[in-house]
Amino acid sequence: MHFDKLNYSFANETTDIELSAMPENAHSVFCIAGSGSRFTPLLSKNPVRMDVVDSSVAQLYIAELRYRAIKQLDFESYLKLLGYKTTTAHQRLNIFLSLDLKEDLKIFWLEKNTNWQKKGFIFIGSWEKKLQWLRRVFFLFHFKKLGSTFNSKSPKNFPMRAWNLFCRFILNESLVRKLLYSDQSKYNLPLPFSEFVNQQFKRQILKAPLDRNFFLQFLFCGNLLSPDSWPIEADSNIFEQAKKSTTQVTFVLKNLNEIKDFGYDFYSLSDCFSYLSDDDSQNFLNKIKASGVKVNGVIRYFMYHPDIDFSHFQYSENDYSNQEYVPIYKIIHFST
């Protein structure tokens, strides 16, 4: 099953968007865990409480590890543990062992998942490994090292003809759904799938400053080329503010259909509606509205636009989408 393993360990979302949308005085925050890289920057605004929710134990474990690392490590050690800065496997293990962790979390990372020790935690998710497989296959279409392309703000010497062929012959809907989403996600956008993928890429490479685009660097170079490209979880100011936060953080193992408490005033829902039926997604939104709490929320979508009714909310799909500097997702912002 897609959610039985560690799927995500890095980031493909610019948490700047959620941080901007989240009110300064937010009291209670609901956040899908994912890799943890989206919820930890939100701590910098110091909400009173935050529930970090996922249906995957592995995703909650990597999210909690990030949280404990922020609270207990200095910035340099935190970067080395995650893999933003290089170090030896021995030193990374020693940094991990210095953390005061609950026993099941420690056992999970020391006995069941040890592949983080060589390069760091951001490289070990199933999704991240599959991106590296795609990088190696794409290399067979062009045989070029692309580091110089992604060290500049604008595209330079990118093998566009090879990319067009790659999209045509490799990146079909069936492969992408099976490889990256284990057939769990859906597609309902009007373009043929290969054309959609091609346009998504061109949107990124033409719109985004490439020296900041951590996703494209990870996909095409297999690494992050400089600190300029690090997502905001690796920003020193965000780190220090999150470290000082007094937010009560709870890690919750549930899927969205099991949520009973809707007393939150900010929701960071990522792309989760792509994995639910439209009826379940609508039911979740209806319960948010019925709570009577004044809310803000961010939903992302990539291959599947949720077919649900937002008429009871103030709703926008453009305001925040146009602010993304790693424009993978379209963004829905809703509020009451």
C-alpha cells in the first residue's frame, strides 16, 4: 500500500505559501504531516497548538524526528542530520544518537531504516528515490550534466528536445501514477497527460529562478546545488523561531475520514484531497464549515482538481499560486 511505507522525506512544496496564509494569531493548526518539512516552518508563528496528522506511521516518524531535531540541535547539526550539509555517516549517526527520542522512534530509525546515515534523511523517501530513477533514465536521452543549467536564474542549455521526447515516450499517465503515487492518485485535468507534464515543467523552468528551485535541482541534478535552493525549513531564522516556539505539538495517526475535532483556525492540507473520493473531501470541508470557527486553509493539487463545492467559503485559486517560486502545485486558499 502507498501509505504503508516512507513515501516522502524531502519537500516539493514551498511552505512560504502556508506561512503567508496562516494568521499571526492562529490558535489551533491542523497540518498533514507528509515529510514534516511543511509543518515545522509554521512553528515560527508560534500557534498555541498544532496537530500533525497522517495515516502513515512512517510519515509521522520522520515529521516527529524533524521536530525533535529542531528543539534539541544547533542549526549546523540539524542541517547535517537532514542532509542539507555533508558529513560522514559516523558523525550523522552520532548527531542522531545525541537526540532524546521516544523508544519506538529511535528503534524505527536505528533498526528498520538505516539508509539515512550515508547522505541524510531528505534523500530516503520512496518518492525521492523514484525521482532519482527518472533522472537516470532522462540522462539516457541527453548524456549531459545539468548543474550549470540550475546554477543560473534562467534556463541555459537545457536539453529541451530530449525532454519533449522523454515526456512523449516515458512520462505517460500510467507510469507516473504507478511509479510516484502507487496508483493512489487520480488525473482529471483537460489536457492529455504527457502534454500536461510537459507544460508543468515548462511553467517551472520559465517562471521560477532555477538557482532557488530545489525540486528541479533534486530531479535533474540529484542534489541541491547551493544554500540558495534550500527550502525554508533550512532557513536559519525560521529554524531559530521554530526552536523558540511554545506550540503544543501532537502527532496524530488518523486518516481524514476519522477526524472528529474541527476546532482549528488554520488547515494545511497539502494534496490530500487527490487521495480521497470527492464525497469524502466535500464531507471534510462541510465539517470545517459547520464548526463555526473562523478558518483559513490551503489545499494543493497537481494531477487532480478536487470536484467539490467551495461556495460556503471565500475561495481563490490564483492569489497564492502566482507567488510560488517552485510552481509544482496549484493552490486553493479558502477562508470564512
